Amino acid sequence: MDECEALCPRIGIMANGKLRCLGSAQHLKSKFGQGYQLELKVLSAKKDDEDFKTHMLGLARFKGTVTDVEAVSPDADVFFNLQESSNALQQLTGDNYLSSMLNPTNPTGYGVFKDASSPTGVLLSVLTLFVANELRMRDLHSFVTGTYPATILRERQDQKARFEVSSENVTFAQIFASIEDNKERLRLSDYGVSQTSLEQVFNRHALEAEKLKLGRMDG
């Protein structure tokens, strides 16, 4: 065993009983890691935030039964049924980005869907919170994928997202600088950049092996 092998022991990754890859920890991360991991958390919207107030006014005007002053009042008692919610969201954004989430299988929009489908409907403030938070997340996604085209969204949980960015022609310093320059506009509460971990490499190989196995079984 030479000095390199002693200092950098080899690691093998098994999936479905087969050796998928073999090498040092750094070699596996460099070859299969696909670059950097970006973890970013966006601040949750509050009723005093300007974008929240703007969205609330837009939704209330669609309803047409309250004044602008009444709409932003803490005691505003305005409800939307499912059809009204869907139409208002489409009018607000000019597309079906938000309205398409209002269904029983979408984890993000299910809460609003459930309330809107009830006899009472969904409260204006609840619908507005959904709008503000999701548009903030859309802005984040657009920024990351627009700045780094070779990007994959690996995970999303509430207001936190993890992206995988290719390391081709980009450095840690460049990523940090671009995020730092835009953190206020994106309303980031915190963020981090790291190299893909061995655990993430293993999980990816395991997932690919499982998909292959299922494909053979389906065939």
C-alpha cells in the first residue's frame, strides 16, 4: 500500500447488491457529486411586508366586496371559495403557476385547497400568505436557475430549498458573491454552499438503482 492509499482509503458504494463505484472520498465526490450544493432559506411573509399588502389588495379587488382599507385591516373577514381562489390567483400572476397548486395531491397548495373547498372558504389573509410565500420561492428558483443554468432543484421544504449547481466554470467565491449581492432582494434569512457529500452521492446511486430495478420489474 503506497502513501496515497494509506492517507486516502478507498470507499465502495453498493446498491442492490452491486458495486456502483470505488475510490477515495474526494474522488467520488468530485466524479459523482455534480458540483456544489446550495441551501437557501427565504423569510416567511408577514402581514406588514409590502409584498404581502400588495398581494392582499390584488386578491381583495378581485372579490370586489371590500374597500382597499378594509382589505388590509387585521379584522378583514373575506373568504374565497375554490373557484374564486383559482380565478383570483390566475388574474394576479397572469398564469396558472399558483392556481395549479390548488389540488388534493399538491403538498404546497393542499392546505389552501382544503380550506377553499369547505363551505366557508379560505380566508383572504391565508390565501395571501400562500401567494406571498410561493412567489418568493419562485423568485429564488428563477434567480438560481437563471444565474446557473446547469442547476437541479434537489429538495424543497417550506421556505427552504436545496439546489445542485454544476461546478463547471464557476467557483465557491462566485456563488457566494452572487448570493450576497441578491440576498436582500430574495429575502434570504440564511444560506450555505458546500460540495456534494458522500451521503448524497450514495443516495443518488441508490435511487438510480431502485429506478432501474423497478423498470425491469415493470417490463
